[in-house]
Amino acid sequence: MDWLIATIKIGLAAAVATTFDDNIYLTAFFSEVNRTFRPQHVVVGEILGFTVLVMVSLVGFLMGLVIPSTWTGLLGILPILIGLKNLIDLNKDDSAEDKSANLKRNSKFRGFDSRKRTLWDVIRDPQTYRVSSVTIANGGNNLGIYIPLFATSSIQSLSVIIPICYLIVGCWLCMSYTLTHLPGIALVLSRYASKFFPFVLMWLGFRILMDSESYRLFLPNT
């Protein structure tokens, strides 16, 4: 049971820290819905794009099957570097610029009920992949965290971590849709809450190095 609690903590930290910024562009997308671009496009596009990132990150898990965990654990340096970079870039980050004009547009058409579409219709719609492309393009941090995390995880751990990641993405989708009605809160979250996550990324990196015992590679032989 201890492993499950520890794995849930790692999964939550990784998912929240790597997908929190998605709120910015998801809120923007939800604010632009109209009779042809619906919330379904945003939801399906985000999930498809995130699935691509997860599939690419599973390469790390395959690496862990053929390379000793002590060496794959060195990939834990990546989250530490990403966290340090994000920490340095905090003061010059302009991603939280005021989007209140966008958030107020098309309020008349918010919701899922103006025109019914099947899931197949949404998947075939090019507008869905406009959202997916943004998700993938914004996924550098995801890959930098998930690849080393997956590389040092067992199948048992991945069966917990991956569903948690999708659960958090679902939470962000619900929150972003709600924030289209509360643009002031969206700005506060994007401007202040993100200052905490560089430290979470660095903690994840150190945790990977410690759990895989990769730190022993830097110790002198006795």
C-alpha cells in the first residue's frame, strides 16, 4: 500500500506541474466557441494531443526495459533543469497577458447544446486538430518529465500514473471552461500559481535520481 500512496503522490505532482499551463490556451479556446467551433472540439483535441505526448513518453519506459535503471535515472536531471529554467524565466514570462477581450467574446454560444455532433464528427473535424497541435507544441515540459519518469517506473506504477495524468487533464478542461465566465480568476491563477511549479519539477527530478539510485554514479568507488 505504501508504494501506491507514493506513486499517487508522484503522479499528481507530475501531472499538475506539467499540465497546469494548459489552462491558459484551453481557456482561450473555450472563449472562442461559436456555432462551428464547439467545446467538444477543445475537449477531444486536448485529449488526443495529450495522448500523443503520452505515447511518445512511453519510449522512456521501453528504454527502462533494456537499460539499467541506474542509467535511465540520470534522465531525472531533465526535470531539474526544466524547473531551474522555469524559475529563471518567471520574471520575464508574458504568457499570462490579459485575454479578457477574448474571454468575453462569443459568450452567447458557450455550452454544448447549440448543435449536436457525434464523437466521430468531432474527431474528423480539422478544428479538433488545431487544439491538438497546440497541446503537442506546448508539450516540451511534458516530455521532459514523463520520459525519465516512465523510464524508471514499472508497469504497475504506470497503471496508476497515466490514469492520474488523464484525470488531471480532465480537471483542467472543466476548470478552463468555467474560467471563461471568470476571466479575473484565470489571470490570477496563471500569474501566481505557476510560480510554485518549478520547485515541483525539481523535486520530481531529485526523486527520480534517488529512487533509481543514479546518484551513486557520482559517488567515488570505495
